[in-house]
Amino acid sequence: MTTTDSSYYPPRANALSRAKEGWRRLFRVTRFELAENVTLLGFAAGVFVPGLAYYLTGRRRLGWAAMGLCAVLLAVFLALIGYPQANAALGVLLSIHCVGLVSYFQPALAGARWPFRLVTALGLCCMTLALVYAPMRDFIENHWLMPLSYRNKVVVIRRTSSASGLRRGEWVAFRNDSVQRDHRYLREGLNLSPVVGLPGDHIEFSRGTFFVNGTPHPALANMPQGGELTVPEKRWFLWPELFIIQHGNVNVSEWIMSVAIVDETQFVGKPFKRWFWRRQTF
């Protein structure tokens, strides 16, 4: 015996048909519309411009206020970068941004169950982090500026500066490599130190004093009490400050000398003389 679909009772929807209908509802391609008043262009603009999503929902005053507040929070983040207040400002900025995106996307979720809406909201937040905030952070630290903790304060380093034209006494940030030998270990990290010697300079060490091309200077912490060296070409001599934990009799000076010669690949940048209202002194 065979059965046919009744014209009075339509065929029951199965899981596949429901999934197809949900896909059509959420991602209609006609004029790039996702749903009523939700477009791909508007969604993309809301992702990359914090606060714009509120404006696109039709609440224009709220949208302008959100975009203005986001601009203020971004300025606070840059001004206090490296401090806890900057992280708080960035967290509030991210919250405003993500809530606006979820609000803009709500018409496309009409009729969906709450677990799907929750997963979509979390996905929008993760996408915003991945597409906007993580690349922004990497670009800022690699190409513009980097906060560096130094003596219980934050120093903002200008990444656009180059190693060419360095002068003695000029403060620079550099990356020291990790070193491990003879049961001793030096961690890789960033350091901030003045330039002691330029390429070709002759440096001599004695008790309490060191000489650069015959000119005496007070010895820095943990400098050797004897010996000499000539700074190689395309290298600089910088005496880093290290937090040292030692057990027994360890020649700390010899250990620091292994990372005091810095090449151009280790150069990170120079500190800004002023960062917003703060004058950066050492």
C-alpha cells in the first residue's frame, strides 16, 4: 500500500528542510540583505566602526552618542596605555561595540530560539575581537608604539624610530635574547637602557669607573672591574638593568656582558619625549 501527501495536511517539515529555511531567512542574497533593515554593508561597517551599529538601527541620537563615547574611550586607552585604566577603557569600548552589533543583527534572528541567539551573540563578539581588536593591538605594538614597564612606571616606546643616528646617552628599548649555560638562565625580554658605546668605540673597565674612548664615566650596576672591548661595526654597547636571583658566587658582570652588545635586529625603538601630558624622564 502506498501513501501520498494529502492536500489538506501538508508534509511535516524534517530537520533538513528546517535548516534550509533558516539559512534562507538569515542569508537572503537579494540586494545583500540578511533580513529587514539588516544588510551586509551595514553589518561590515558596524564591525569596523565602534558605535555605528546603534545609528544603523535607526536610533540616530544614540548612535552619535555611542560613537562619541567610543572615540573618548579610545583616546583614554591610548593616553593611559600600559596602565590598568587603559584596559578598563578598552573593555568598556568593546562592550559598547559588541552590544551595538548584536542589537543591529536582532532582526535577522527573529523567531530563532534563545540558544541560537546566545551562540550568535557570542560569535559576533569573537568575530569583532578577531577582526578589529587583535589586529589593532598587533599593528599598534609592531608599527606605532609599545608600552614598557620600567621602574614601577610605564614608558611608551616609539616603534617608528630607527637605530641609525643613535648617540651616546640616548635611551633606547631593545630585546635581549635568552641565554642558558653553567646552570644559569637569562630570560628573553625587553629592556630600556642608555647607549653606552657606538660602533668602533673603545671601552675600558676599572673599579668604580669605565672609559669610553678615554673619557671616564661612573660605573653602572654590576659592571666588570677590569677588561676592555671595542664595539663591533653595526653594533651598540648598552648596559641592561636585570632583576637577578643568584645562589652562591656567580660572576654577574660576565653574564650581563653576554647580552650587552646589541645589533639592529634587537632594536625596538626610542621613548617618546612626551606622551600626551606626561613628560617621560628616566
